[in-house]
Amino acid sequence: MNTLTHQDPIDQLIPPPRPWWLRLVVGLLIVGTVGVLSALVGFGYVYPRPECCGSGGGSSMMTLTPDGKAVIVTTYFYNSSGRDLKILSATADLPGVRVLDINFVDNNEAYLPLRLEPFPAVIEGTSMARLAITFVPDDCDDHRTTWGTLDLDLDVVNRWLPSIDRTYTLPDAVATADQLSVFAPTDDPIFSTALAPLDAACALLAASPTD
């Protein structure tokens, strides 16, 4: 006697299970795709990743321009991306001063004299560079110890992936009193003490040989 098996209509909507090897291949493809995309984003190949742990660390340097009529302060920029970054332009907000120019300084060069290069400038992947801001103080009564911010217009250098540009603000201040190296034209003892950045700039101009 034949036995009829009753089948629930809902079972007809559920596809039969795929072979185990096909499920394994699909799973590996999904995991591999997510891993590749995560690596591309994490190493800055898709989106600029200027830094991971501060703006590069290191003391800011302050000195007079060659003509002694303005002051230059440098700050560090670290590119932790896996590909090169291009700095298209930069904007500095330094309270109490008039910014004259912002330039790029190759970190492989000697500290002095500074050779200032205009933007755009390319910083290679996982390397450091310095940015130099030339300014004239307008206010010598501002004694803040943490001073200034710097915004950069960045672009990933095109290679085999499209580039994405963005505005990036360095996470650290341009200069702080406890991490500022002042290169003065005289041996005035005032420069042997920790000075607030704007105080140091005003003291440099006061000690300038051109005055």
C-alpha cells in the first residue's frame, strides 16, 4: 500500500540547501571582501588618513625671517596613510597675529636656514614633514601657552584608485610654551626660559638686528 506524504505549501517557497562547498566559497568571498575594504580604508587608500596618534609630535620651532621683519613658526604633519597625500593649501588661525604666508618644509632638510616651498606639496606615505607659517604679531599682550590651529586642504595622490579630497585640522596646537624651540639672534636670557608663543615672537622682533 502506498503511503502519501503531505507537504506543507510553505516548504515549496524555501529553496533546498546549497552544497557545503558553495556555502564555504560564498563565506570566504564575503570575509575577503570586507577584509580588503577595511585594509584600504585603514591605510588611507580610499580616504586620506593624515595621522593616527597626534599630528606627528615634536617641538615647534620659531625664528626670524632673513630680513628680521617677521617671524616663522613651524609645526609637524605626519602622514600615516599608505599612499602619498598632497597638501593643496593651508589656512592658519593664530590669535593676535597677521599671517603673511604658509609654506611646506621638507623634514629631511637641516633645521636652519629654512627653505620654504609653496603648495601644493606631496608628503609620502608614512612620512613626516614640517609646515612653516610666516607672520607678524599684532598683539604682544596675549600670553596664552597653547596657541593656534592649522587647517589643510588635502588630496590623495591619484594612482590606481580615485582620490578624495577634504579639509583636515591638525589635532595639536601650532605651538605650546613647553614645546617651543626659539632660535634667537642674541643671547638675551629671556630666551632661555619657556615663553608663550606670542611672547616669544614679540621678543624675537624686539631683538632683531634690523631694529
